[in-house]
Amino acid sequence: MVAARGADAVEQTVEAIRRMGGIAEGVTADLTSAAGVALAVEATRHCFAPPDIVITNVHGGEPCDFLDSDPDEFVNAFNSLVMSIVHLARATLPAMREQGWGRLLTIGTAAAKEPAAGLKLMAANTARAGVVTLNKSLADEFARDGITVNTLATGWIGTQHMLDQVGHMAQARGLAADDLLARLSRGVPVGRIGSPRELASLAAYLCSDLAGYVTGCLIPVDGGSHKSAW
């Protein structure tokens, strides 16, 4: 089940999954609210079964200088990034616990730990750090129920959203977007931008039975860009 606020995005994603041979349905729902989550969960139950694999990937907002930002942007980022997981977890964990198996996975960013220089997403970065600690707390509480909870700390992955971010950064620096993208690629230890398939393959593993011993983790998917060894 694909759920998001934008009907067009939901439809496009469902169609893409079906073109690749997958089975998918979609629902337009605001997952920052308990009512929106209830709608999405009920649609999933109706079409398939109670959801036991939940993957979240939430937009954190647009880049902005701190002094030009509205303080409400921090509240909005918290509601979008943190409360969406709170609502989803409350709505789906009981059924996962009852069957003794479940997966919660957040597609986050490395900025939760190391904000990217030049990408002014302070409200989102602040909230994303909260996502990591929330997921770790959930992992600890539900580990004995066969439920794993993990967060992916993504770096530069070649999606349209990433290209839009690069465009914002390039404009702020007075550069061409292609030139900045080439610079960013050279700055990654592996020398290139990651592919969505590389990210998806790790997500698929973490949502499988093979990853039952992996929980409470913040896992970098950034081509070696993270600075710390642990």
C-alpha cells in the first residue's frame, strides 16, 4: 500500500510498482495525523492484511536561512517527521506484536547526525535526530516481540528530490546545478552519487526474515561519506 498526501505521487508510484510486476494499491492520506494514519491502515487491511512492514520516507521541508525561517517550521517538521512515525507505530504495532513479527523502517538522512554543509534544513535536521532516538526507543521496547525498528541514514541518492535540493544549493552558490552535482560526486569516497536501487536493496533486506537480529540501528547509506568510524 502506497500512502501519501499527494494523489498524483501516489498514483505514479503505484503505476511504477505495477509496471515492474509488483502488486500495489494507493490511498491519499495525511500521515502526520492520527486520522490520516487510521485511513491508510484501514485501506491496507481492506486490500491486503494488517500491515506488518511499514516504511516511512517523509519530506522535511524546503531549505531556508535560520533567521529568515518561521519558528512554526520547527513544529511542522516535528509533526511531519516524528509524529507520523508515532501515529503509524501506535496503529500498526499491536497487530505486529500479536503475530510475533513486524518491521518498521525509516528512510532518513545522514543529516540527522551530520548536517550537510550548505543545505539549510535546520528544522528538518533537528526533527530527524528525534526520529533516530524514537526508533531506537521503539526497537528496545518491542525487540522481544519479533519486531525490528531501524533508520537508514542516506547520503546523496539520485532521486528527483535530491536533484531538486542540489538545484537549491547551486542557486544559492551561483553555480550551475550540473557543476555542483559533479563536485558532490567527487566528494563522496566512492566517487559517485548512489542509486535508488542500492538504497532499496538494503531496505528490502532489513524488512526480511534475514535481518531479524538487526534492530535499533542508524545505518549509513552514503558511499562512505560519514566521518565517524562508529
